[in-house]
Amino acid sequence: LAMLGLLVELGEHAYNAELVRDTDAGKLTVYILDGHAENFVRLALPSIDLVAYAGGERRTLVLRAVANSITGETVGNTSQYEAQADWLKSVGAFNGEIGVVEIRGTKFGPAAFALKK
């Protein structure tokens, strides 16, 4: 599996978003974590928007809430969001920003990131 992860700080050490890219599947997953990146933080959001600047183009991804029967997470109460796009299979490193994310009543973002190849 070709998977790379990156922690993106949300707020001043308040929370983190972990971006995990699976190039084989062309999938990008975002996990919302606490300030120490030790515990998952569940959100009610149906989706998280992300803008990527890849291959000379501005691309928008809508990461949808994912239910997970193992953790008991459901859409509307989950820490996992994902999107699939064919360009994620072929593009190298790219940068962008995670849109505004509301966590426990406070809005964070947008938050810039640079994902390596």
C-alpha cells in the first residue's frame, strides 16, 4: 500500500486533522484528532471541503463522513472523512487547504498543508 500521512494543526494546538492518501485507490482520508493527535474526535459534520493545488490546477474535494462499524462511528458522529478522485493516483506532491471545520462549537480553518509525494 502506498499510503502517506500528514498532521495539520487546527487552531493553536486545539485539534489536528490527519490527511492519509492512498495513491493506489486514489483516495484521501481525513481523521480529526485531539491536540496531541492521540484520540479521535467525532464530529456531526456531513462533509469537509478541501482545496488542492495539484498539477497546476485548483481542485476541490468534498470529503464525506464515513461510518465505521468497528468504532461505532456513524455519519453525523464520526472522526473519519474521505473522498476519491482519479487524479490522486497520479499526481505527486501537492498543497492546499482544509476548509472551515466546526469542532465542539468552535470553527477552525482554513488550514494550509503541503502533502509530500
